[in-house]
Amino acid sequence: MGELKNNEQILLMGNPNVGKSVFFTQLSGVNAVSSNYAGTTVGIMEGPFKLDGLDGKEYKIIDVPGIYSLTPTSEAETIAAAFLNGGARAIICVLDSSNLERNLCLALELQRFNIPTIYVLNLLDVAERRGITINVGLLEQELRAPVVSTIAVKNQGMDTLREKLKYILKSEETTACKACRSCDNCGQNTAREIARRVIKQNKVEENFLDKLGDSMMKPFPGLPIAVLAIGLIIGVVVGGGELLRELLLLPLVNDFIVPFFRNLFSSFLSEGVALNILVGEFGIFVISFEWIVALILPYVFLFYVGFSFLEDSGYLPRLSVLFDNIMRKIGVQGGSLLYAVMGLGCAVPAIIGSRAATTRKERIVISTAICFAVPCISQTGALISLTAAYDWWLLPALLVLCLFLFVTSALIAGKLVKGRVEPLLFEIPNLLLPEPKAYGRKLLIRMKHFLIEAEFPMMFAIIIAAVLKETGALETIAVYAEPLVSQWLGLPPEAVMGLILGIIRREMAVAPLLELGLTPKQAFIGAAVSLMYLPCLSVFAILTKEFKVRIALTITLSTVFTAIFFGGVINQLPFAA
């Protein structure tokens, strides 16, 4: 945790789905992404925290994983208990106002550590929607600590929270257990007693969003809603991305950006290898804009538009409940569907997020399925561009292949990995209409993170592509790879470029194929091989960190073998080229 002492740390704690990440962003100023389902903050986030009136002293605020109890039964609870045992200057405990009794169990457990604590009643708008009124003054007496009412996504109550926090940072008071209660009784019964005293439940007609949220988890109308939602997202990403690409980005790149750099470098460089590497057919300042800006960026942006909306609305956990029975048939619980959906953004946070899974077996199974069958969003954009350029049936066929690989890889991994899978048990967040400012901020943050995290490896791959192509090295490699690439896979020799670059970034296995004038059959083979081809370096690194080298190598080598094998089998099938 750096060089700061424990008494200079502020722990942000609470159950999953209470809005902790929003508080973290508001208080630290760090660009954290807040999400509306369990597992997002299993990785530790930390940032600086300062307040006027504290003599310039800086604290470190730590977003502790969302937990229900301090009894270590999961990795998240183990991490939370370790932070508390190490000590802290203060705790901000975030409570869900609409589910106060359950949240109070953790609130009471925290008092055993005698650390100054502020309790935050968040989601007041949801509580009011359900006719719930909370006596804040009485709750303060029961907890013997400050209580602040907030609606974090609307920035309501944050100034009061800062003032209360300033007060306890200046004081030496703690929030210890009441002498009249033994620690054995500070549990569900005590939480129920406090909730009964401080909550007034008014009769209200069930809100439309609450009714809709419940119905989304039933086969009808849940399944039609799921089909509609998924279809709408795919339509927006595919159709909208193609429109952005064709009408705006390709003309911008081809008519303005690339000519500008060609004229610039031609003004002081003569014809030759150096000029070709910079602005030749595969020049760095040509394909970097064609691939990153025109090919990948529009699909990434529109995916995050849809994905962030599903997150903030609370729909994704409902999708997990709806498909739990189906997911269990392939060896994982419905909650693992969340990680697969996260993998559409990037496999790295999806694999990290799977730490919230209850067993190691489930983590390995879902991580394997993600590596085999879930393309990251930038790779998805490249695959859409590749298939859309040839025939209408290629993209639906590729989606069917994705589903087949997902199910098959999960079933095989489930048979090979020892252990068990626990029943689905996680909290369903409130169904909400995303708050526009918070939603827009998340979208901007995600695009910023994508550009920062993906730009360097993509540019590295592009430099390699330019050097290989313009120096003639690619032709030499293609000669040795000809039996595999041309004879077995049926692709042009130059397609070996994708196999080389795919090691660095998954979408780079697809992008070179766009320049080769393939037949529809070759395009499908190239897309299928690129889909299954080995995880990129960053994914291999996180697999090694989470599951050790043996499992990382097993998954990686399995994806390579499967990609080459299936690609060759498809090439042998007698359908029209």
C-alpha cells in the first residue's frame, strides 16, 4: 500500500452494489469505474484524499472489496479482514437505504475494530420509491457514530460527508461495540432490532421499474426481453459502428490524415525502406490510423455505450439469474455470465473480476471459456469489419461458432478441473435508470482507459507489421509458413502476419486480413482462427498471475491448437469459396 502508515488509510467498505466505487471517484478524484454488480471492485483501488482544514495532510482512500461478512469464506472477505486487522485511520461504511437490515450486519461487525467510522445511507431515492423512511438521528444513536444520507450518483450529500469525515479525522473517537451487547449478539438479530426501530415502511404502489426488474428474471417475459436487449446492443454496435466507419472515419483517415503524413515525410525523406516503413502500404502512419481509428475505435465506443448502460441499470445480474439453469448445465453458475460479458470489453478485467466466484474451479472454467470464445471489443470490431466486407452469413455463422466454443470449452474444462461449483448466490441490485452525468463520466473514463491501455501494444504490433512488410521479411517468413497457412488453412501466404501480430494484441490477428482480398470462405476461416487464436500477452500474464504458469500455458497452447485444427477442418469443407 505504498509508504503510508495504516493510520493514514481510510477504508471504503460496504456490501456489493451499494455504490462504493462512486464514492471512491468523488472523494479521491481518481478515475475509477463504478459498476452495478458484484465483483467489479475485487481488485483493490486506492487514491489520494485531502480536505481543507487538515493542515495539508494527505490520506489514502482504499476501495475495499464489497462483502457481506467479515467471516472469510471468499477471497474478497479475506482481503477486507486483512485491511481491518492492519488498522486504519477511519472507515466509510456505505449502506443501501433500501436494504438496511442486511447492510447493518456488516456495519455492526465493523465496530469490533474500534476504528472511527462514518455510516453513509446511500440510494435514498430507491428507498423513497419503495416507501421507506429512515430516522437518521435514531440510527446515529443506535450505531453511536455519524450517519450521512446521500444519493452518490447525483452528488447529493457529499459535502456533508466530507465535513463529517473532517471531524472524525481531527478527533480520536472510535465506534466501539456497546457494552450491553456481546460480540456474539452483534449479528442478524441486532440488525433486525435496529432496523425495526429506525425504519418506517409506508404503503406505496409497486414502482414500474421494480415490477420490470422482477419480471426480467422470469422465463416470460425475461427471455424475450433478453433477446431484445442483446439484439439491440448488437445492432447498435454493428450497424452504428459501420456507419461511423464508412461515413466519417474512413474518409477522415484516407482523405486527410494519411495524405497529410505522406506529404510531410515525403518532403524530407527520399523513396526507400525508411519512407515505406513510415507511410508505405503498411506504413506506421497509414495502418495505425486505418486499423486503430477507422477499424476498431467506432465499435469499441458503441460497445461501451451499450455495456455501460446495462451495468448502470442493474440488468446484467438479472440476466445471470435468468440463464442460471443453462449455465449450470455447462459447469458454471449463472453469475459467471457476468464475467463472460465483461470479457467482451477485455479478458483481463473479466478474469480478475472472477475472483468473486466462490470456487477456484469455476474461475478456471469461465476463464478458459473466455479465452476460447469471447473476443474483446477491439477484436470484435475487427471481426465485424472483416465479415461484413464479404457476405451477410459470415457474422451470424461466427456468432454460432462462438457459442459452440464457449459451451464446449467450458464442458471440457469442467471435466478436467477438480473441485465443485457452488449454487448461485449473489445480490440483485436495484433496477435503475442510469444517471446521465455518472453514465457519461463512466463512458469517457472507459474510452480513456482503452486508449491508454491498448494504444501502446497496438502501436508496437503496427511497427512490427510495417518493418516485416516493407523490409521483405514477411515474404521470407511466409515461405516457411506456407504448408500451415496456405495448404492447411487455405489462406494467402501474407496471412502469416496475423499469426505473428496476434501474439501481441488479439485484434491484430484480424486487421492484416482486411488488406488481402480474401474470398468469403477465406474470410470466415481467418475470422475463426483469429477468434480462437492464443490470448494476447496481457491475457497470458493475468492467467499466470491468477492461476500459475502451468494453467496459463495449458489454456494458451490449447487455444492455438484448436484455432489451427478447426481452421484447417473448415478449409476442407466443400462449401463455395
